[in-house]
Amino acid sequence: MDVSSRDDSDYRILVGSQVRYLTISVGTFERSTLSMPLSSLPEFPEDDTWNMAYVSRDPSSGEIIMDLQHKAFIGITDLWHPVLIDCLELKRVRQLTATAYEAIYTCDESSSATRSPLVIAKVARFEWELPRLSAETLVYRSLENTGLAPRFIGHVHEHGRVIGFILEKLQGREANIKDLSSCQSALQRLHDIGILHGDVNRYNFIVQDDTVRLIDFENSQFRDSATAYMQAEMDSLCDRLVEDTGRGAGFTR
């Protein structure tokens, strides 16, 4: 959900076996109701004639008005990985950020018996989040087989429309100032590939034994050559590794 007291509130819900979208017009309910609105709405039909519901209140009678529509939603089109995963196959474990959550996925045929079924899913809740996730998908294509990033397991789709991806969950710890040299080496390798990370905080460097890997490329940019931005990013690394504000840690810390 994306709830607002000053603007329309948006929701992604499951009705029957279909994911649907719901927009509640501003002023329809009090803020407390917007956090749990479904019990205050008429029952939704479970047929395939709609995937988008607009809810408002008649200004004269005060009655709830529900307009059901079928909308052609956009999706991520730059698909490079052969695996497509239904979003309904993912069992959410805990939310990490607005678009990322830890999930259980047991249908990865390339997984070994000892590999954890826990994955990180990054899924667009709404259309405006798709461009950033689409760009991040392409970053993972450039980092495939480099060992710098988590393993990209596949694209996530919602009834055929690709809305995100899942990654292996890295087992390790966040970096600290003692890991400065290893983090500098990993960041330099990323820059050499032509990618500016865009968010170098301690939680985006995962230390596994003597190896450092990078995560969270949603602010990354492709650069044709070394730039002042890359140098500034490298120069900021020391300060970021000693920062203790929790910036970049996500919802769970």
C-alpha cells in the first residue's frame, strides 16, 4: 500500500487468485481506515473483467462508489535472464525496504540441496516504481558472473507482466572500517566495469570470509569512463564505513 491523507491512496491486493490494484480517492475515508480499508468496502467480484478499482464517495449521498476497470499495465521489457518466476510463488518472510523483501522460493532448479531457500525479492508495487527496477535489472546483467553481486535468480512476473526480480540472499555481515581496503577493491572493480554504485553505505557491502560483495543497485548509473562522480564515490567510502546513523540499513534494523 501507499497511503496518504493528502492524496489518493494506492493498494496492490489479491482477490481470488488474481492480483488487482485499488485506488481510494482522497477524502473517502479517515486516515485510520485507509491503513485497513478492505472491511469498509463492498465485496469485490472475483471474475476477470477487472484489475483496477477506483473508490470514491458520492458527495451528495455519501455512498461509496466503486468503478471497476480493466487496465493494460506496463511491465519491465528488458529481459535477459531465462527464468521467469510467478510472484505468487514467493512466500514473504519480512519486508526490507519499500520494494524489497525476504522471501522463500523453493523452485530454483539450479539450487543445491544445501542452498538456503531464502531469497531477496525486489518487486514494483506500482507502475511508477518500474523504471528504477528496470534499470537495476540491467545492472545485474552487467555484473553476471563477476562475483561482485548476489546471484540473479530470475525475473518476477505478475500474470505474465514482469515487475521485478529475485536474488540469492547473501550470508555475511555488513562492512566496517576494518574492511576498507577490500571494499575499495570491490568498488574499483565496479567502476572499472563502468557502473557508479550511487549509494555506498556500510550495509551495501557484504563481507563473506575474505570476500566483499555489493548489493542494492537501485541508484546505480552506467558511465562510459572514469568520472569525477566515481572518484567522489570512492573518496566517500571511508566516512560511510564508520557512519553509525543506520542510513541505508532498511526497515529491519
